Amino acid sequence: MSVPTTPVAAEAAAEQTQDSTRKPATRRRGKAPLSEGKKAERRLGLLLCAPAALVMIAVTAYPILYSVWLSLQRYDLKFPDERQFVGLENYVTVLTNEYWWTAFGVTMLITVVTVAVELVLGMGLALIMHRTLVGRGIVRTAALIPYGIVTVVAAFSWRYAWTPGTGYLANLVGDGAPLTERASSLAIIMLAEIWKTTPFMALLLMSGLALVPDDLLKAASMDGASAWQRFTKVMLPVMKPAILVALLFRTLDAFRVFDNIYVLTAGGNETSSVSMLAYNNLIRGLNLGIGSTMSVLIFLTVAVIAFIFVKLFGTAAPGSSEEERR
Amino acid sequence: MAALDNTARAKWRWGLLDVVVVVFALTPVLWIASLSFKTPATLTDGNFIPREWTLENYRSIFATDQFVRALINSIGIALIATAIAVVLGAMAAYAISRLDFPGKKVLVGVSLLIAMFPQVSLVSPLFDIERRLGIFDTWPGLILPYITFALPLAIYTLSAFFKQIPWDLEKAAKMDGATQAQAFRRVIAPLAAPGIFTTAILVFIFCWNDFLFAISLTSTERSRTVPVALSFFTGESQFEDPTGAISAAAVVITVPIILFVLFFQRRIVSGLTSGAVKG
Amino acid sequence: MSDPERTGRRRVRTRAGAAAAALALIAPMAACGTADEGGIPTINLYYAPEENFQQVVDRCNTEAEGRYRIAYRVLPRGADDQRVQMVRRLAAEDRGMDILGLDVTWTQEFAGAKWILEWTGEHRSEVEEGTLEGPLATARYEEKLYAAPKNTNVQLLWYRTDLVDTPPATWDEMIEQASRLKAEGKTHQVITMGAQYEGLVVLYNTLVASAGGRIIDEEANKAVMDEGAVRALEQLQRFATAGITDASFANAIEDPARLVFQSGGGAFQINWPYVYPALQEADPELAEKVRWARIPGVDAGTPSKVTIGGYNLAVSAYSEHPQESFEAAMCLRSAENQKFSAINDGVPPTIESVYDDPEMAQAYPMKDTILEQLQDAATRPRSPAYQNISTVTSAVLSPPSAIDPAATADELREAIQDALDSKGVLP
């Protein structure tokens, strides 16, 4: 919040606060008619959102609803005559299946570890990208390149690098082939994910950093705050919305990891993710019923995660509460 | 004297951190680049620096116009989708962060829902729709899904940024005698810039690197994008991976990303230094 | 409402208008592309990338003399990607595809789903005449012929003559030879593909067939996993745990395996014939020391039965020009064209007489061994549910060193039965 600098501006600010105190009163009464200004605001809001909403709904309404509908049917494309409605039977089949839970566990592990590491690394990287005194352009560009490379190509290059004989990294870990053991291949997968998407976090966090007012930081350091205190008490609160977006979207994406696993281990040694499972059932097995069920389950899991995040971050979420409005 | 030492030492410290970042980020990329310069015989010698250099891989990918066509498709589709997504997203984000209207939370929730649904299930129905509408294997056929799946991220990111902008400054500037347009241009736009450019970079990279939609919704060179073109590269035979050619292509298609980012990265931070929030 | 907002919206409205106009312009153009030109039917051939195949297509177009025109629409390099492209469009009853290049394991699946047409009468007899039995079996479903085999493929045993005197006749012999070399401190590894993918199923299938066993029954209704299949499991487990495989065996696919052997990382290799010309190009010195032989058998005295690969040409059930498509397909896989493809693209022919052609000798020094294996070939389980079978089999068998023959056999029997019935979840 900026401090009004002229008396006139101060008046304007006061007016604004009056406005905001007036409005809750109007709403609390509920039945009172809306003011002209309020109606105009609503119209404008709806109008501005309309194009985006229209595009999103037009493209995804049918596919999403169709997928959900398919998940309630026993439908194998290879035997089209045996199609029938079975209600929640598919869900029972999937949720009582060992493969599903193994993949779920692996996916959860990968998600939690990579997001946690990326948050820390991303924050560090954001700080460097934002505040470095030398070579700013180079660092920022170089740091974003991993995110810009086609995932499959990067995954192949990792595969080569970690295969004994053909790559430079395999020699660092002794004799065995790291991609043939479960623990080490999971570690390699996570490393590949982290390398690839930390820039995504860092970029969002850096832009959040850019909004931290310098004078606040100066004031804090003049008041004797240490670097760590400046970081936690000044920067982090201002960055909360940016952190939420970064965490939210990164988690959603991490849960749906596919490319890196597909190229590095093809899911061998029980390193499959739930996305690979859904892909195998939907595309290889042509089992539309089970495949759609898995998609819906993945979606529900991700929705729960998103819900938790939004609740945790409270008012920093987009579209929330009047208190944030100025 | 002490001040000078401090600055010099600070520079060295930051310089060192820079180097660490660059090494960590670029080593695998340089590995891909080195693969692209290796001859087929030395491809698997495990050396980081090629013993034998060749430009054959680069020559081979430009030998036919297949790859160039894919590059053109990618650039066009990604730029158009990015532009539209950022504009639509900015409009919606402005409304969400500043205005009160019914259905705001629903919109925010629904857009997140769209971002969360596994895309693998959506491709077949989408393919069906596009085939019926006749936009299968066309630019709009890819642009529309890209906009759709980029919008949630765009809306969320831009909302987060617009929330942080002190909008009263606009009023203050007008009080100080600026016109609406001037107020917007001099005060608001620079503050909105970080969010806009961040979103633009992220959306562009998403469109540029997408593989699933591109391979499912295209079938000829008319609209095939680069990641898909890579999967059409042939080796000498059915099983031989054209690793050299793919690496070369990967290097080539990373160049636009580098340019895009180089161009925009200054603007992300420049917003705040343009004088709006000085004490 | 302030000015910038209004101008902003106006700007967007014009942009939206422009986008809509662009859409309206491009949409009709999108519908074209596969349409016929000037009355001559266009036959759309969807086939994997093969370097010189366009020349074969051109030749057939000349022979067609205006009755039809084949257009070669290239599919992605990976077999799985090819299948996905075709399945998606066939499921949507797309009329734009005519001839489909099917991997040998897809024919039953496509036939069962009624996506491809049966070959009858003259077409059928022409295709069956002179074609090797193995590839022909892969094109049949329920006693009917659904595709015309275009080319086949079969793996060979490659070995280093400087390390090995006589190629082994059985797997156990090979393990013994390799172990001896290892004890002597020389290069000893047996390099082949063991990752969790189709290649592992190919390997296992070879072992099962060589041991005289069956994975599923003839009617493709029941998972059998008989005594021969169990012995094959034992053999695979012995092989994987003998300490003579390459370090990356459990994660190796074709090309990385080739590269390891090419850089001198092994004494034996079991891989497709394409590795030989690649080796000659990459390391001619090493190529001089490499020879080929029939893949070892499981039982002493019984020669191996090796799994075949390859491509068949089928006609889409939604094709608008089925008659012309049959004709075109027959031209594309004629003996003359198969010879051309064999010499220039390295894909072994399916018509027996081509192997006797003198021109084959130079490009295909190993053709005799290939023919020998083809005449006694093994096919993978022929069932519409093959993709399911393959997925569960490779998952259960991976990693090969963890196989416990009795337990794994039961696990496989159950999993494959579920796969056949399309029950349960694929791993």
C-alpha cells in the first residue's frame, strides 16, 4: 500500500475507505437495491471474464463430461458390442487394484519431494536472478533454458548420460547401471524433473520478488533487521500470492508426471506414475471405461490437493475476500 | 575504501553464485549440444566434448523443408495462442482482482478444474469435435486448445499480480493532473508489466513444447509443430534412433525460447524501477 | 467505465473478430487435403517412415496408369505412436485412410474391432501364394486373411569371431561360453534387450516357442502357460542371473543395445539385422570380426524358433476406395518391390522367392540364416487383446533377474487370462 503524498491524494484515499465501509453495509442488508455503480461494476466484471470463460468452456465441456460419462461404463474399444453401463464398478476395480496404489505411491513420492526441493531451490534461484550484481541477463536466460527444452529430448539426454558406457554421469556412481534399480532410477527421475521445472517456480517467485517495495526493505534494514528477518518478515508476506500460484500449478503438474518416466525407465521396476497407468489402459489397452475412471480419480486427487493449498493460503488466493481489495 | 572492497567482494560472491546456476542449468543442455555435433561412430563414446565434430546432423534436418515447415507452424501457433491467452487472461484477472461480480469464485474454480483434468482423456473427444468442425490438422485446431489450457495459469498468475498493484496510484496521478490514458500508461502499465511478461513467457513455453495435443490434433505438415516433427525423424532403419538429428533439432528449437526470454526478462523487473513507488 | 478499459475491450473485440474471420477462412480448407484430384481416386497410405519407400510408391503409381494415385502419408517413427494415430482415427470412423501399415501384432486387434477389411477370392490367393507361412499367420484372424504381409524381420545372434570360435547352439552353452570368457578377463557380455517393453515379450516368446511351449491356446481364449513356458521362464532367469549380461540389460532397448556392442562392450548380441550395416558404417574394423548365426535354442538338439516382426498392409474398413486399395497394396508388396525395399531399406522380404535373387546376396549376406529362421518361425500370441497381454507380460517379467519360475508362471497365467477377458487394470 502506498502512502498518499499530497493532501488531495489523501482525501481521495479517505474517500476510498469511506466507499469500502459503505459497501458492506449495503450488502449486509441484502434486500436493498444495488447502486448504479455496483451494477455497472458487475456488468463490467462479467463482460471482462466472458471471452476467457467462453473459450475454456466451449473447448473442454464436452470432453470432460464425456470422460466422466465413460468412467461409468464398461467400454473396451476392441469389443464394442460389450459396452454397458456399470455405475461405479470401474471405480471399485481401480481402487482395489495393486497396480493403482503402487503407482499412486510412486507419484505421491515424486510430487512431494520434487515440489519441496523446487520450492527451496526456486526461491534461491529467484533471489539470485533478481538481485545479482553481475551478468543479470545471462543468469536469467540461462536459468530458464531447462524449462524451455522439449521434455522428451531432455529425458533422452538424461537417459544417455546415466547409462554406463554412453554417458558422463554414470561413471560418477560406481559400477552398476543406476537406471536398473528402483531407488536410483526414482532418484534420477526426480532429478530430471527438478532440473526441468525449477525455472518455472523461480520465474514466478522472481516476479513476486519484483513487487516487494525497496523502501520497505530499506526501512526494515535501517530498523536493524537481519537478512533472514528481512526475508521472512518483509519479502515472504508480499510474495504469498506468487508462491501460491507457483506451488499450486507446480504440484498439479508434478502429480501428472509422464514424459520423464516414460523415457527413462518406461515404468520398469515399479516406477510407473498414475498418468502412465491411465495412458496404458486408455491408449494401449483401449479400455475407455477404466482409463477414464483413472483420469477422474487423478483429477479428484489433484482437486483435493488444490483445495488444501487454497485453504492454507487463505486470502492470498485469487478472487477471494473483500478485505484484500483497496 | 571499505565501501569499494564491499562492492567488489559482493560482486565476486554474486558472480560465483551465477556460475553455479549457469553450470547447473546448462550442463545437460551442453550435453545435448555435444551429441548434436558427434559423428554416428562416436555417439556413444561417453565423452562430453566430441572427439570428432560434424555439422551433418544440422545439415540433415534442413535438407527437407519438413522441419522448417514445423518451425513456422510452431512459431505462428505459439505466438498467436500466447497473445490471445494473455489478453483474455488479463481481462479476466483484472475483473477477478478488482471487481465484485456474481460467479467470480465459480469462474476461478472452474478454470482450475480445467487445468487439473488429465489431458490424455480429453484428446480423443477433442479430436472428434475438431474433425466434425473441420478444424482438425489446422492452426486454429491447435490454437484453441492451447489458449484453453493456458488460460487457468494465465488467470491465476495475473490475478496474483494485479492484486499487488496499488491501484490508488492511478487516482493519485489523475489528481496530480494526468489524463486517464497517461495515468494508465505511466503508472499502472509498468506495474502490471512483470505479471504480463511472466505469464507470456510461461504460456509461450507451454505452447512451444506441447506434444500430446500436437500429435493428436495434427496429421500433416500443414499444422505439425516441432516436438511432433521430432518423432517423425527417421534413422537409417526402423530401430535406429536418429539421436544426432534429434539433438540438433532440439538445439535449433531452443533458440527461439532463448530469444523470447532474453527479450522479456528485463521487462519483468523493470516495472518497479520506473518510479511509481518511491517514498 | 474508464477509457483504457473501453479501448482495451474494443481492441480485444477486434482481435476476436479477426480470429473468428481467420477461423472461417481456414475451416473449409481443412476439409480438403485428402480429397481426390480431378476424378482420380487418391489412396492414402499410412505407413511408418521408410527411407526409400516413396520410390516404391512412385513405381506403383506409374503402374496404376491413372486408375488411382497412392499418397504416402508418413506416420511417426515409434510403433506405439503409429498405432495411436491410426486407432484414434479408425475409432472416429475417419474416411480419409485407405491403406494401413500394421505391425504384425496389431492385425488381430484391428480385425476384431472391425476396422479392416477381409481379403477374399483372388486377392487372397495371390497374397498367400509364395508368402512365407510365419508372416502369413500374423495376418490371419479366425481363419480369414485380413492383411498382406509386406516385410518381416527376425533377430539374429551376432558374435565376435576373435573371442568365440563356434557359435553356441543353446542358451546354456552361450552362458557357459560367456562365463569362460569372463573368467579369462576378456570381453564376455551377452547384449540384448531386457527393458519393460515389447522387446522383452519378443525375447520371452522366442524362448517359449523354442522350448515347445505355449502362452495362450490356439483359439486365444485361455492362458495356457504350459510346461514349455515354465522352462522358458527358468531359462530367462538363468540367463539374467548368470552375471554375463550387460549392466544395463534390465533397461536396454534396441538402439542403446546396438551402441554398446558397437563400442566393443560385448562378445554376443541378440538383435535385429539392422545392427550389421550400422556397425559396418561406424566401425569397419570391428565389423570384420563380427559374424551371425541362428539364435540359440533352449533344448539341446532342437533348433530355436524365433519371434518374427514386420509390417502388414491392411485396407481400412472406412476407405472410400476399397477395390483400388487392395490393388495398390498388392503392388506395394509385390516381389519386385519387396526386393527393392530389402536392398535399399534393409527390411527382409516375406515372399520366399525373393531370397533366391542374386542381387540379395550382396546387400544381405545373412539372408540364408534369416530365411532358415523364417521358415520355422514363432509368432507372438495372436489375439485382439495382444496389447493387454504384452503390457502385463512385460510388467511381470521385469526385471528378468527377479523371476521365480513357478510363482511367476502362476502370476502370468492369471494376468494374461485377465488381459484376454479385458478384465482388471493394466500395469
